[in-house]
Amino acid sequence: MLRLNRLTDYAILVLGALAHRHGDVMPTAQLAALTGLNQPTVAKVAKRLQSAGLLETRRGATGGYQLLDRPEDISLVHIVEAVEGPIAVNGCVDGTQDPCAVSNCCFMSNHWNKVNGALRSALQAVSLADLIDPADLFAPRDTETHSLSSPQLASGQLASAN
């Protein structure tokens, strides 16, 4: 199963809290209180996000962290890579640290870059704004007509059509 780690979830929570405060500078203690995370975890996540260019820090009595970009301009791929490193579905993807040992004789080796690219594109298409406002991800539910390609069906939110 492909799964994001907990620190990535926490990073989204921290970024979401900062986004809801519309550019305010917030110390880790305040971020911890808003997110329900402990302060050392918030500090660890914020440091990674700062290193990735998603946050900036301000020192002093009124210091803390602040978003560098608008939530609409922060993609999920940027958040994931800030916390987890480059996205690679397996060792056959170009640029991995531990290349696949059998890539020279594997019939799939040339196709994994396509899969990895599709995953990156999907994550790139979702912004922090989408994550903190789910209404942006899914169109309003239309109870009159339903199609197999509707977001509501894909997300399991389809109302019964009785």
C-alpha cells in the first residue's frame, strides 16, 4: 500500500493552521495548541517545511513561523517532498538512491517512470487550499444526475438515487 507518513499528515495540519491565520506569524506553542500536536513535533515539522522553502521564521518575542506562499500556490507534491524526500514508487524510478538491481533484465523497468510521473502529477494538482477546504476538491453533490466519473462516486459520497 502506498501511504504518506505521519509527519506528512502533521505538516499538512501545521500548514493548514498557518493558512487559516492568513499570514500571521505563529510560534510553535500556538501551532501545537491549534493542531493538537505536541510542541517538539510541530518544531520538527516546521523546520523541515522551512528548509523546503514553505515557511519562514521570525525571531524575537513576537516570532514564530509564517507561510511563504498562498495556500493555492503550495502543492501537495511540494509538501510530501519537503517531509519525505523525492517521490519514487520503487527503485526503478530515475534518480532513486538505491537503484533496482535487476532493472537491466526486468520488462517493467522502463514503465515505472510513467507511473511515478502520474503520481507526481496527481499530487501536483492538489493544493494546500484544496486540502483545507474540501469543497474545492469535489463539486457540489447533484442529486438529480449521477455518472460513473463523478467525484462523489469516486469518493463514496454518492447519495442513493431512490
